[in-house]
Amino acid sequence: MWVFLALFLHPHFIVVGSGCGGEAVTAEHGVNPGGEKAAHNARRCAGAVQSAQERAGVTFTPPDKTFLSSSPETPRKKMISCRFVTTNFLSFESICIFLLSQALLALGIQQIHVGQEMIGRISAAGQLMQCSASLDVLFLLDGSYSIGKGSFERSKHFAGKLCDALDIHPDRVRVGMIQFSSTPHLEFPLDSYLTKQEVKERIKRTVFRGGRTETGQALKYILHKGFPGGRNSSVPEVLIIISDGKSQGSTAVPAMQVKERHITVFAVGIKFPRWEELQVLASEPPERHLLFAGDADDAANGLYSTLSDPVCTATAPGCKVESHPCERTTLETVKELAGNYVCWKGSKQPNAVQASLCPFTRWKRVLIKHPSRCFRTVCPDPCDSQPCQNGGTCVPEGLDRYHCLCLLGYGGDFHCAAKLSLECGVDLLFLMDSSAGVTLEGFLRFKAFLKRFLQAVVGQDSPMSVGVAQYDDDVKVPVELGQHKDALSLMKSIDALNFSGGRTLTGRALQYIAQHGFRHTPVFADVQDDLPRVVVLLTDSKSQDSVAEAAKYAKDQNIFLIGIGSSFMRAELTVVTGSPQQTIVYSDPQDLFNRMPELQRKICSVGNPEGCQAQSLDLAFAVDASSGVGLENFLRLRHFVRNSCLHFIINRDVTQIALVTYGSKAHTVFALDTHTSSSAVLQAIEQVPFLGDSASAGSALLHVYSDVMTVQKGARPGVNKAVVLLTNGGGMQDAAAPAQQLRHNGILVFVVVIGDTDRERLLRVAGSPNYLVHISSYDDLQYYQGLIIERICEEARSPVNLCKPNPCMNQGVCILGPGSYRCECHGWEGPHCETRVLRGDSPRSPALLPPSHVQWSPRGLQHYSRALQHSKRQMDQRH
């Protein structure tokens, strides 16, 4: 690739291409005896590049035009440098022609001249068609080198798509396949696979063979052998040829003989097809039998439309075959005379050369267009009657069904009737930034957003009361909380808001709203309003005063804060709200309006936080800290764990969290019973160091099994348990067995892998696709946090086997009873066999009084587990 770049960057004019002769030469006029030859080669190089430029539509001007001159005036130090590279690198012309080819593909090799709506209806009908007649279908796939592996794979995909339109059954449609190149090869006869799934799976397994394009030989094979496995012309026979139409032999005679046997021939173009030859191959009329594999749904429609009348069953009611103007394009390479150039030839006289004019030709890519007609089936659209109301979008589902995509606030019925309620009761106050930092444009954007949101969610029956405040140096509350009881008067008040343009004092505004914003008269004088209180901060300007203390004060007043701003405000909004989950960051103005459903969810989540809420859970994170991950990505994993912990209520009764990092060995950063509050856990996570050696996920999972998820280390019997393994996929060779051991003991193993890796190996570790999340990059990790927590919480709500993992220590046997369990101990005693049986009159630990035969319910054993841990810590302190 560096050679291609050198064409633009090297101080000499370097030409890479087949027009340069085959050697590297550098000529300095008047010094090098071979200067004339070098100059001649340089001109040939320049001509080759100019030719490629003209063909590809690329213009290039050399840094110094004197490099292309061979006149005596050329300075001695201006050298003509012509370099030719024959191996390992693509030529400039090849690269330009490749890019041109890709552009032409984007233009379309076949275009039906109808509107986008009609194209969509043709495609939709193509997906729904089904031919159920008695029919023998033989695919003839071009597997030559002119097709190449990539286009051959597209041919296979197209053949598989066509099978969707065929009712494959021993008594109805049978399908076979032949691949041809230098010689034809039978891939499978028509009687080998008798279900649609079997045929499609076999097509996928077909291997590209390569060779010359001998289409005529393949047709002669069919003339000689017939349809292998077919029904001997007792049913209609259809031959579908998928080729680029660039045969290296004659096809006219065998194609005519095939059609004389009453075989219906469809010619399907692939890559840049030569339509003239495909037209010779296709049955009459050719416009009904020529298709293009680039659009599988359109081609399936064309095939079915042609077969529907004589062969397949009648089309669905209301559907009809229509003729549309279309155009097919062929990309051809032609040779043309570019001009004459002075060249030097040998002479009979010694030490002399003869000047002459030599012709210079160039290759040129040209587009040849073939106007035609395309016949396609079009079915009535169930959305033609525009059944969706209030700006809803109708989405057809088949020929007679549809569903409506409704705007936010609509969806009261199937046709998007008005639904103007948040369906949650809150006192909601919007705090809008009106300072100079947000600008007039930003203020008007927030105002428009506020109006659209409230129009969608505020109605007569809404249990929510709304207020609006704006701030700069001062805070104003133009719309008091609960002042308006209908949407119309509320909108008028919002329209009356004006931009002020002072300083951005967000901290002062939060403090004021916390003190004065929610003072409103309750509906009934003797009833206190105890609805949750929510402040939505809309700002796009960094605060000029401190926001942390004011935000803390607001939260102490039981005010739930939600922050909305552009991406550069993320950090400050997180400080204000206290959690990334309570901030909404938008990338552009339109994205702001797309976030209205997200704001609706966050407002209604007050008092019902995301995460596992009050469900008990023992959760361990195992984080890859090896050199394969790297320091920068490890910090991202650490940040992900920290943000995940914000979703859980962390204490002895609800969620306990442990953290393990691993390289070649695993290390417990903190155990399940180490920290009893969110702040302590978050602070500990910030201190986790990077390890940097090789990775062994197996040793990490084994460590979790033996040293983390145990009663001795704080695991609570009767509580669901989960392990989240965060890895880049390295060191997974030995992880399947300990993962299975964890699952056998009732512990969920959730695998989150970032980057490309072996999916089969990961599935063995996760045990199920439901517990495997594959993320393409570390930047995308944040977007999967909600999904991962949701899966963990689903597990937390599942039934618990009180004996898995085994709560009994020292080889005690757990015996499950109705809603309880007991430990059967040998040489030990206590509810979990935690105390060795002492001989004589030695005193027994006062904290371990309950005998081993006592049965424990989940609630009772949690309380006892905490007492056991407290006793253990006291004993450790004595020692």
C-alpha cells in the first residue's frame, strides 16, 4: 500500500503500472547514455497514468512538470524517475479501476424506472411469493475465475433466496444444482434433498471450484444427462443459469437445443454481466427471463411473475403482473488509439538511432445500456387506505395485515389514538438554562423540546403536575407547579418564556428550586401532597459556580434529579444527578427530540430504580487485567464495573458485590462481605490496579468458585448468585470446566467479551447464548450495560435452591427440606458445620450455639449468616 501512497507523496514522479516496461530506470539528460530510453519509458509511464486517470475520473498533476520532459532545457538535477513494480503490489490503474467498479455497482446494473414506493411493493411481493406446482428446478452456477469467490457466494445467496419462493416437496417442487467452470460438476441431483431447509443448507456448503467459463459445455452436459434426479419431463423443467455471461466458448447452439426440449431457461446476471450473451441463453421472450442476482427479492418476483400463469398456482387475490420500463447496464473494456509519440528505433548505421512515430493505445471502461421491459407482480398494499392516525406510520405485514408505529403520546389503540399521560404520578419541574452560555438558539431548542414533550404526556387525566423555571444570574418560576390543569394554557405559558442571557449559575438555581420550587397548594387542604418530586435540568453551558453541594442538598430534600445536555456536558450532569443513568446526553438537535421516550422512562422510574431493587443477590465481577487487554481498556472495564454497581442497593440484606481481577493468577480485590455500602464499593473499585501479565480466565472462575462464592467469604445461603466475566476473549482455553462447575452449584456465569474471538469456545463457558454478550469494541461497552443488568436481575428473581452452592462447611452435607435446609456434619457442629467438635470441657464459642440439626428458612439463615460473619471478624481481631 505504501507504493500507492508514494505516487502522491514522493518528490519524484513515480509511476506504478504495466506501461513502464519492467525495470526501474532513472535518467539524467546529457549524463546517462541510456537517457533516451529512460525518457521514452517515462513518457509511457505518464501515458499509462493519464489513461488510468481518465478511466477512473481521477485527476493528478505531478509536483513538477519538468519531470515529464526530455528536452535539452531540462535542468541536470531534474531527474526522470520511473519505477515499475511487478509483484506484491496493486498498480495505480488496478486500484482506480477497482474503485470505479465499486462506484458502478452503487449506480446499479439493473434499474427499474419506477418510484421508490413501487420498488418497495415489488420487493415485498417477492418475499411473499410461493410456487407450489409440480416443477423440476435445476440451478446452473458459474464457478469460473471470471466470477470469483465473492460473486460466487452472492450467487449461492441468491439461489437460497429463490428457494424461499419454491414449495420444495417430493410431490411438488424439486431442486438440484450443477456448478460449471472448465467442466460441469453435479453438486446434488433433484431427488437428494426433499425439504426447503435441506436444500438451502446444501447450497451453503457448495465450494467454489474455479476454471474457465465453459457455459456451452455445461449446456451440452444437460442435453446429454437431462435433469439429474428429475421426473423425465413429466413435469415442467426450469433451468436457472447464474453467470456473468462471459463464456469462453460458443453458447448459441446448445442454448437453442436446450430450449427446443421445452426447458424454461432463466438467465440471471451476476457481478458485471454481459447481457447480450445472457439474452441468447434465456427463453423467449427474454425480457421475462432475464434477471439480476444483485436484488434477490426483485429477481424472485420476476421469476414467479413469469411462472405464475403457465406453471405455478394463481397469484394472491388483488395481485397482478405489471410491465415496467427498465434498463440493464454492461461494463465493457475497449481499446482505443490515444495518439502517436516520438520513439527511437534501431538503425543500420553503427552508433545511431532513428526517430519515428509510434502509436499509443489505451484501455477504456465504457457503460453499455440495454433498455428493456421488466415484468413484476404487484399486490395491493394494506396501508393504501392510510389507517394510522395522528402522524403514525403504517408498516405492512404481508398482503392484508399491518401495524402502526405511533408518535410519542399516541397509541391508545391500534390506529394511534391519542394517549396523553405519563401513567405515573410525580411533581415535575423543568429547570431551563437561559444564560448567555446556552445562546438564544439553544434556549429556543430547549423550549421546543419542552413543548413537544409536554404536548405528548400532559392530558386531562394526567396524575402529574408540571412547573417550569428558568435561570441565569437569577431564578424565575414563570409556571408554578400545578398552576395549569390543561395542556393549552400550559403551552401558552411556555410560549411566553423569554431568553435572558446572564451568567450560568446552575448551582444557585438548584439550591433555589430545592428550597422554593415545590411549594404549592395541595388539592385538598387537609391532604399533604406526597408525590415524588422530580427536577429535569436542561443546560448546554458549563456552570460558573459549584454544582456538587447544591445537588447534594436537593437530593437530601428527596428531589430526584435528571440532567439533559449535549455530549460535552456529560461529566457535569453526572455530578448533578449522581449517576450516569439519570443523565440524557444528545449528539445533535434532532437526537435531543429522539430522547423523549427515554426521558419519559426516567421520570416514571422515580421510586422504582433500575437494577434488581430489593431482590437479594450475591454478585461477583471477574475482570481481565492482562496485557492482552491493556491499561487503557482495563480502565474502561473498571469504569463499566463502577457504573454497574450504581444500579444496585448494596448492603448485607440486598446486594453484596465482590471483585476479582486476573492475569495468569486471580486476585480478590474485595470479597462479598467486605463492603456494606455503595460508596465503599465505588471507592474500592477506583483503587484497583492493572496487572499486565498473561490471561487465564479458567483460574479466575476457579478462584470465584473456591474463594469467593463460599459461606466463609460472605456468600449468603438462599440468595441467588452470579459471576460476570469481563474479557477480551484471551485465555479462555481452560475456562469451560470451572464455568460448568459454577453452574452446577447454582451460580450463573455471564460472559461479556469485547472484540473478535472464538464464539463456540465462549458458548461453552457461558453455557447458553442468553448468558453471552459479544461487543465489537470497548467504546460500545456502555451501551450494553442495561442489557447485562437486566439479565442478571432476571436471574436474581428465579427460584433458589438452598443447597446450591453448598452452604455447609467442612464436607457437611446439605439436606433440602420444604422451604429450608439443614447441614449434616461429621466431626463438626453448628448450623453450617463451622465448629470442630471439642473433646472434654473446653468452652464453645458463644456465637455458635445453634446445633447442626436446626433447619433454616432463607430469611432466618441470612440473619444467622450475618451473625456468623460478625463473630468471625471479632475472633480475627482477637488474634
